[in-house]
Amino acid sequence: DKGDVEENKAAEITAKIISGHNLIASKPIRGRANIYADIQGLLKINEDDLISMNKVNEAISISTLPNFTSVQKGQLIATSKIIPFFLSSKCLTQAQQEFTTKPSLSIKPFVRNNLTIIFTKSQISKKSLYEKSKISTIARLKNLGLFAEKIIEIPHSYISLESELKRVCEKIKQDD
């Protein structure tokens, strides 16, 4: 119909509307524009805005990874899909007007690369299981570009953990 926007163009526009810092939208194909992380970091989603965008019209469908997901550069984090072959220009204009103040999606870079890790040891857990979990955690952090500067091992109790967290937070405040 007159005033309709072709699905690829509509997907491209909606992807640009929701994409913020450190995101790249792909060239749309079959009414779908994929959005990728341009850096390694933490996915931040304004969930209320995203829900509102999906409510503009049933023809617009935005799907994402969960909020606060750790992402790698180049990772697919969201998709803007236009379900029919065309979207009315009225719907697209409404989406553009409602969501021009700030994007719904962004990637926040990791600021601190050196971490203090606190592991709690249980008296009843197998030592080998504890060691495997420690090695696995450190490897995951390394894959995120993070370095375990200090590793602290404490008894598995609320009191020990609370005390150690307070101590570590005070140290961080002093260092900053």
C-alpha cells in the first residue's frame, strides 16, 4: 500500500533506533537485521523501552540476549524482525518518535581488568571439585579479558563472606 515501508528497510530502521553504544547492525535480509557487539563488555538493556518497542505494532519483533549478559566482540546480541513484507510508515514513524531520546541497547565495556576473587570452601565438598571450579572460574574470567589479581579463599559461611567483602571493598575505595 501507499506509505508502506519494505521489510528490510523497516528492520534496518528499527535496529538503528534501539542500537546504542558499541553495537553494529547488519545489513537486513528477509526482514531481519541482526545486532552485534562491537566490543567485549556487558549488555545493558532498557527493558521497559524494549517492551514498548515490541508493543508499537505486532509486525515489529525485537529479541535479545538477557540483560547484563557478558558478551564478546562480534557476538549476536539482538535481532530486529519485521514479520510481514511491509510495515506501515505510520508504525515506523511512531517507533521513531517514541524512541529517539536514547537507545534501548548498549554494551558497556569492562572497566576493571584486574579482579579480586573470593572463593568459599565448604568442609563437606570434595577438594578436587573445589579446585576444578576454581580453575574453571579463572579460565572464564581470562576469556573475558579479566585477570585474577588476587585470589582469596575463606570458609563457606555468611559471616566470613560478609567480613571479607567489607574488607575488599574498603581496599578498593582506598586504591581509587
